[in-house]
Amino acid sequence: MKITIVYDNEANPGLKSGWGFSCLIEAKEKILFDTGDSGKKLIYNMKQLNIEPKDIGKVAISHNHWDHTGGLKEFLKLNNNAKVFHPKSFSKPTEIFPGVHSTGALGGLIKEQSLIVNTEKGNLVITGCAHPGLAKIIDKAKQLGEIYAVLGGFHGFSKLEKLQGIKLIAPCHCTKYKQEIKQRYPAQFREIKAGDIIEI
Ligand SMILES: [Zn+2]
Ligand SMILES: [Zn+2]
């Protein structure tokens, strides 16, 4: 199971950075999670990372904010067969692809879904902005089994004790307390930006 960070506020040399998030999940099939804020930069980064849009059959959008949906139009121009899954599609945890669950739409005004990907080591939780609160997302995900890793935008999440026991913590994008997370969980913390690959 491989995750490639395609889009983030920070990028490795040779890639574009931009406010937003997108990653490619390569599990039983290829799923693009979120699309960053700019289609131009998204497609540029995909090219640099040798990711072919036509090979990606499914797109899951975490929530309807421009920094997660901005590149969708441009992506669909290159692959108009891709199936798009919006958070409103699911009201409760559902297996949306083999081995990949949606938490279902969580939160109040801003409905957001996170993904839970089965890996050999336990579940990987991937968040967009975590507007519903990462603590709430973690609780939901735990219903499906042990969490091995959490990755994505954590927003203003500050109940750091909730991360106890998680083996891999990779906050990016909008995460406010990245440094505090790193200090509290130095061995579990992993810095990620566009171009980084995580294999579990
Ligand atoms: Zn965001
Ligand atoms: Zn947002």
C-alpha cells in the first residue's frame, strides 16, 4: 500500500506547492484523495511524479473547500471516466472501495469525510482538513479497528493525547500544531510534503 503526496502547502524540489492537499492512494486500486487548490499545479505535480491521470479511476473529495476541490475540473478534463465520491454520498462509515472505508460525512456546517485504508499493519486514516475535529475522526475510525497511521491536514487539532498508540503520525497542509505533535511524538512523527511517498 503506497501513498504519494501530490499536493501540499510545502513541496520537495521540482514540485509546486500550494495551499491545499491531494494524495494518491495505491491499494487494490488507485484513488485520488482531494485535488489541491489549483488544477495547473496538480497536473504539473502528477507529471513530475509519473502519475497518469487516466490510470486513476476514482476520486474521493474530503469536503467542499476550494483547497481540496480546486484541481478537480482540470483532472476530469484528462480523465472524464473517473468516478467522484463527495462526502454527501455517505452518511455513515461505508466501504467505498475494496479495503477503503469512508468515515461518512462528519461535522456540522462543513461536512467532511476521511478515508480509512486497511493495511497489513493496521488502518491508515487520511484526512483533508479535519474540520469535524481529528479527535472525532479518530473515534469514528477506531470503530473499524486499530489505527496504525494518521496522515493529512489536522487543522486546529490540539488534543494530542488522542494520538497515543498510533505508530505513524504525518500531519501536513493546514495542521496548526505540527511542532507540538513532533515534540510529543518524535519517533512516530513523519514530515511530509508534495512528492513524499509513504509505504505501509
Ligand atoms: Zn484544507
Ligand atoms: Zn477546509
